[in-house]
Amino acid sequence: MPFSYLFMVADFNKKRNREFFNEKLLFQTIGIIFLVIIIILIFADFKIYKKKQELASQINDYQKKIENIKKSSQNLRDEIANSDNTDYLEKIAYEQLGQARPGETVYSFVAPQEKPKTIQKPQNFLDTKSWSGWLSGVWQWIIDQIHNK
């Protein structure tokens, strides 16, 4: 075999290997970029979902406030409509102002105030305070076991 033939085969193998590695590097780069884009889209979707939940909660609160305002408005309209009615005015005077007819005794009952109930939040699994409390309790138990032996 002539020397030039061996040189050409070796040169061909080097070019083929270089092209293979360039293609492989290109596919890996495209794959990594694609993976990063997917991760970014997942995080963006999660943020949008959380924001949607917050806005839905706010809408629900506002709808409840609107209903309460409508009820209050209707009560005020009823009171305005009955403002000329003497029986209604007499009823309001007796109930709200504590008025009494001659010879009547007014008794008012005051309900004891209830203490507001404290709502306990569920503990977060990743909360360091709960873990440190648990670990200190375990550590104290181990020390007690050693001292008791």
C-alpha cells in the first residue's frame, strides 16, 4: 500500500469523526436549550396558575361584599319607604331606642361576649421551627436515656 493511500484514509476518518462530534454537540446543545425552554414555561405556567387562584379568591370576596351591600341597600329602601308609617316608627323607637309606653318596663339582655377562636394554621413540613423543636426533643430524650443507664 502506498503511503499516500494510508494518509488519505486517516484523513477521511478524522473528518468523519470531527463531523460526527460536531453533529452530536449540535444535537446536545439544541436538546439542552429545548429543556431549558420547557422548564421556563412550566414555571411561568405555575405562576399564572397561582395568580389565577388569587384573582378567583378576590372575585369571590368582592361578590360576597356586593351581595351584602345589595341587602343593606334593600333594607335602607324599605326603611325609607316605611318612614311615613307611624306603626313602623313606633316599632323602631321601641326596639332600637329603648323607648317604652307609659306603664311598661323595658328589660334588655346583654349576651356575654365570646372570645374569638384562634385558628391554628397547619404546620408547614419545611418549617425549621417545627423540625428544630422535634429534634431538640429527640436529643433530650437520648441524653436522658444515657444518664439513666
